Amino acid sequence: MAAGAASGGSATTDTYKESRFWLLLPAWVVLGIFVLAPVMMMLIYSFLTKEFRGGVIWELSFAAYDQFFCDRGLFGDEPCTIEWTYIQIFWRSIWQAGAATLLSLAIGFPTAYFIATRPESQRPLWVFLITIPYWVNLLIRTVSMKFLLRDQGPLNDALIGIGLLDSPLHIVNTNFAVQLGLFYSYLPFMVLPIYAAVERYNFALSEAAADLYATKWTTLRRILLPAVKPGVIAGCILVFVPSMGSFLAPDLLGGAKNFMIGSLIEEQFKGNAGNWPFGAAASMILLTMVLIILLIFARQQAKAEKEA
Amino acid sequence: MSNTTSNAIEVRDAVKRYGDFTALKRISLSIKDNEFFTLLGPSGCGKTTLLRMIAGFEDVTEGAIFLYGDEIENLPPHQRPVNTVFQNYALFPHMTILDNVAFGLEMRGKSKDQARSRAGEMLELVQLSQFAARKPSQLSGGQQQRVALARALAPQPKVLLLDEPLSALDLKLRKAMQLELKHLQRETGITFIFVTHDQEEALTMSDRIAVMSAGEMQQLGGPKDIYEKPRNMFVADFIGETNLLEVSVDGINNGRAVCHLGGGHELTCDAVDGVGVGSHVHMSVRPERLYMSDKPVETESLKGRIKENIFVGTDITTIVDLEDGPEFVVRTSNSDRGNKRIFEPGAEMYVNMELGAARLLVD
Amino acid sequence: MATAKYDIKSYSGFRAITLLCLVVLYAPLVIVTIYSFNSSASITTWEGISLKWYADVFTGPESEKFKLAARNSFVIAITAATVSTSIAVFAATAMVRGGKFKLRTVSFGLISLPLMVPEIVTAVATLIFFNSIGFDRGIMTILIAHIAFCIPFAYLPISARMQGIEDSYEQAAMDLYATKRQAFTKILLPLMMPGIISGFLLAFIVSLDDFIITNFVKGAGVETLPTAIFGAVKQGIKPNIMAISTMLLGISVIMVTISYFVSKTDNTK
């Protein structure tokens, strides 16, 4: 994604400049009508009145945002005080996504570095090994994770079998299980940009540092890390953003206690119990947060590119 | 305009601008039928831009281009009966050699069989028949080069454009290909327009050369003309090695100019239009036109001292310091050592040249 | 080799972490694959190897449901991948060979929009959109959503490939009397083929795997494999689910392997 964004701005040739309008038209039409227009429509829906059996009534209303941010007492007639329920769910999502990102970074950085310093002929194979799981259905991966981690699952069986544990370790339905699931879902997104950055890194700089009496770890911290920082940031964004809005990992691995934004939104559109305007409003808030993060990231990348 | 039709290509007041940058500043030139014509200059001088304008890959900002009298600057490339040998050859990597050579013929409406049989003949001409079924990547650089040539010649273009086609080859192969290209041009009788930054290549192959720099034409003429009578500093410096000296013109008599070199040294050379008495200009003397002796030999003898001898294989390069004057570089061919003298560093001697070896430059 | 070489590039522990990383990535998949061959009806006990759960997928009580879901999934994935790849080829041609133009950045933003918007948000927005225009949910809505969603996945490998192809090839073709259209179909398209295949496979897998968007726009009674699996898993993981998962896993591995080898063939050399 980050690499694609960078290459999207690069120089082009103009062999087909006369036809570019017609060549782009299908993409504009499909994406404009079926991605951009729906987001606009979602914004409108978040300001409509809810229909009790799902859907909306076309009447302007701020009820969705009011419900999100305001606590108006049991009967809904008190003045607005801050409603913490949903903010807490968002906060938990951010926290979980952040923890998953740190976990991914802790494992992903050494992995990416290790791969990037293999002989050139071996690198594609290592990258291939890291990316295969990403191609496997996310649902299947999450279900497999759940199966492995269950109380009576193979992991606990093995740990008890070798005498490390007396009774099974409860992992499923904990925060940690969700973080592990998110880590598992998006790890390649962390590894690949860091790998690309380290591969481009000029190791003569490290040698120069070593020559000037820097230890290995000092070299890593003072010379290599600043050089590959854009790749690290890209990896963190690519893991954090989809983690925040994820649905499968919290739903399957987290259980009811570890509710995240994705599940909150999904619930609003399920069956007749939902509240479409509220779901639309929650989606808008999530989208806004994500776009702000991406915007800050894009500006930083642009700045870094200018400096380079 | 009868004189237009006799020219293979006529470029009339061509200007090329990219935004604020002017790549070609109003170029006009005529290339004769059956001529081997070279556009020579350093990279960024506009030579490739001009070639691509003739081929149809660049629009002409202002001006016109004629091909045997027909105005072509607004035609798309596929409607211009000119073909190009690209710098990196641009052989279609997914097609066989034969299909590559047949491509242009097929596009011109020949049947697949006709196109292939003619392509086969072309491959015979460049002696690559045995490689017809191979892919370009299986050929060496020199072979790819000949395929590119066969492909461009197969549709019998009126003019063949060659964009630095030899630059990717090693020195030996390049020399061989220079001769081969020259022969091919004579045999086919097609007008060749050749772009290069290599002055030696240009001198070897061309009937006429246009020297370009910074989007302007500096000099147009035959190889001998350009080498021996450079018009300005750029041409003198770019073509071959030369001694460039700052001189002041003291007097002009009967077409001869007396020039002052500093330190009391004087030289006489042919006067040039645009250089009058009292002007401070540059003078060019080719190192191989100089020779050394212990006594003044010719009218044009300058007293100096040997600074350094450098052995460079075929030649010996000697650096001579004129008393209170400029330095000269003298080149003595090793094969000439029987007739010409080499002095030890520090020795006093005279640098001699024939009348006419030194040339005044316009700017 | 008595003395250890001081290697500026290597850090102790990084190899171990990499291996740990691979174990974490593959362990769940390997375990599920192994247990899909378990002959026991319970997922907790191991009773020896059998293919009975694979037989159950094709002939068991739930087989009709899964067969229908699989058919839907593959029809949608093939159609969505074909359409989105075609759209992506045209778009990439305009973006990479169309020169500079004002709407280029905007177009690139629009193409990458599905990658930037969280999937659940796209799902909600698409559901709301179809609802607001009164479009009945079903296979058609899934297909349209997938086509739109798959465009960036097809676009990225195709445009990357195209940027690697020098424009002198199509110029040589036009110099040899090919029209722009002929230069495109005879030269550019064949050279782009590895990128197009990669893009198609990626779009195919993304469509085949999609759960969230499909779940929102599918409508009652229509199932694809992921939604059917999700529904079944909600009642607990059963051995037949593991058999289906293993088969899907096999398809993914085949696809990614093809893609790996296709991307390694560089037909411009």
C-alpha cells in the first residue's frame, strides 16, 4: 500500500495520453458509484432518523451522534453529560490495535531485518514464506487460531502433556487472544515495508559507524533505525489501521467482553435490532480517525521523501 | 519548390519547448538523398530530440519537417515512412527474431507469409538467418544490434534513423559495426540519420555532420571540414583534442592574421570572417600538427622548454612551456619517431607548425 | 574457522525471532490441516487418520449448503476478478502511459480508496447505498461490491509491472507502422501479462476470501463459503469445517505459488 502510493506519483510516459479519459472512465464510474457515493450516502444516513425494524426514515436527526457522545439519563430527558460506553469501545479498539501493532513490530522488525540481510537469491523465498499465510482466508486463519488456543486445544494439550502446565491456560476470550489474532492477521503488512527499507539501506553506513567505534546495537539505534524509519512507520500504519476496524479477530477470539468498534458497527445492521443511523455515525467516526492518521502519515512520508 | 524535393529531410525553423525549457532553438537543416548524416553533440544538446521529432515521437512546437517534399510533422509515427534503430534496440522480447523483423511488414499490410519471407532475406543480409527462431534475450549485444537494423530496414523506409545504436557495444565490436553500417548504407542507398555523442564515430562514418550544443547547431560540414576548420570554441574543443589559446589579433594582411600569444610569442594564421584587428579571441592548434626541433624550422616556430613526456601507447604526449607564454601539448606518433624528435624534460627546444595549422575561432 | 567472524549485519536472536514468527504463522494452519484428517467425530481427541470429513463435505447432511456456497463463491470470484482486472488494465494504462494530468492524483486516490477505508466501513456504506437506491440484496450486490473492492488489488501489480516496461517498445512498434491500438494489443499487453496474471490472482483470492463486505450485502439466504463457514463456526468448530478450510487453504497456496513463479518470469529480458 505504501509502496504503491509512492509509485503512484512517479513519472509516466505519454503514449496513450489521448485515450486516458476513456481508459480511466470505467474505474471512475465503478469506484465513484460503488465506493465514493456509498460513503457519502453513509454520511447522510448518519443524520437521519432510525426506523425500528432496520433502515431509516428520511428525517434530519442528530440522534445518532447524540447517542454516541451524550448520556441523557434513564429516560433520555436530562442535559448532556459525556457518554462513556462508546468512547470506551473506541478506546479499547485503539488500545488493542496499538498492542497488536507493537507485537507485530517486535516480531516483524527482526524478521524483516533478517530476511533483508539474507543472500539476494534467498530473499524472494523468505518473503514468499511470510506472505503465504496472508493469502489464506482470514476467517480460516482466525478459526485455526481459535482452534489452536482453545482450553482443550492442541497448544494446551501439548503444554500439559510435557508437564509445563497442570491445568489449561485460558487464552481464548482474552485481550491477548485478540491481539494475537490481529498480529496474525496483518503481520505481512509490517514485515514487507520494513524489509523493503532495510534492503535499500546502504550497509556501508553501518560499517562507517563501526569503524568509528560504535557497537552493533548503537549502530542499529543511531544509524540504521533513522534510515529505515519511513518503512517502520508504514508498517505500523498498515497494521494499526485495519486492526482498529477489524471484526473477525475480536468477534471469534475476544468474546463478548472484548467488544471492538467492528462488532459495535456490525450489530447495528444485524436483523431487526439494529440502529442504522447510529451504525453509520460510528462508521463515520472510525473513517474520520483513519483518514486523519493516513493524512498525517502521507505528509510525513512526503517530508521524508523531500529530505532524502 | 524543386530544391525541397531533392532533399530527403528538410527541417525548417524547428523549435521544441518543454514548458519553460527550450530543447531546440530554431534549427534549420537539409539532409540530402542517399546521405549518411550525423547529429553530433554531448548529451542534452537536442540531437535525440530532433531525431525523435523526425520519427514522430515528439511534437514540433514550431516549424516544419519535410520528407522528400511532403510535410510530415503532424503525422503520427506509424504513418511516416521512416524507421528507427533505437538506442537499446527495443526488440520485442516476447517475439522471435523473425517475427521482430517481420513486424513492420505485417503492419504495412503484407500477409504473414510474405512478411516472413522478406524478413528471412533481411536476416540473411545481416548474417543472422540461423537465429531466426530465437528470442532477443538469447542473442549477444552485437547480434541484437543487427536484428534491430534488419527490422528497421525491412519495410524499406525512405530514411533510416539511428539513435546512438552502437553505444552499448564494446570498443572492438563498435569499430566493426561502424564499417558495416557504412557499407550497408552504400548498398541500400537509403538516407541514414545517425545520432551520436562520439566524435570519432561521427568522423569515421559520416558524409556530413551537424555539431549541436545547447539546442543550437554549432557547425555543419564534412568530417574533414569540421575537424580542420572548427568554427568556434565548442566545436574545436568537442571534436578531437586541441590546444586552445587566448590570443589578441595584432594585424591582418592579405588574408593572414598576426596573433599575439603573450610573452612576446607570435603566430600567423588564416584570417576568419568576424575576427578583426584588436579582438581577443581563441585559437585552436591540433597537437598532432605540432613537432619539435632544436632550431627554428618553419616560419611558425616558438621557443619553449619541455615540461613532461607522457607515454600513451600509440603516441607520446609532450607538454611544452613557452617562456612567459602559454603551455602547448604536442603529440608525436610512435611510428614517426624516426623523423621527429623527442626531448628530455627540461630541454630547450622549438615547437613548429605549418602555416594554416593554427585556426582562429569566432567565439 | 577458529575465530568467530564479526559480521556487522547480523544480530544474535534475529534468526530465532524469524523462526518463531514462521512457527506462529504456520502452526495454526498446520494443526487444522492435520486435524481435518482426524477420524474422530470430536475435535478434541485424535483417533487416527481418515478422509471421512472430506467425504462428509461432499456427501454429508450439510453438503448441499456448502456446494451452493462454493459455487456462489467461485462464480463471484471469477467474475469479479475478470472485470476488476480489465478495469485495472485500462486504468493502469492511463495512469502510467497517459502523461501528467490534473486528475491523475485524484484518480490514484480514488483507485486506492478501498484500501484506505476500513473494510467494515466499506461494508456499511455499500449496504446503505444499495438500500437507499432500493436495490435488492443478493448475488448481484455481492458481485458489484467485490468488483469495486478488488480494483486496487488488481491495479497495484499491473501498474508496477507497466512502470517496469520501457516505452521504447511501443514506440518501436509505432515506428514500424503499428497504430496505437496495435502497439497496445501486440506489444504492451503481452509484456504486461505477468502483472495481469498476478493482479487477477490477487483479486480472485481477495474476492474468494472476503467475509465482512459479503456478510453485509449478501441478503437473506444467499451464502458464500466464508459466510457459510462463519455461520457454522458460530455453533462451534466441527471437523467438516476443518476439511473445507484445508481445501481452501490448498487453493490459496496453489494461487500464491503460481503468482510467485509468474512474477519471477520477466518477459522483457
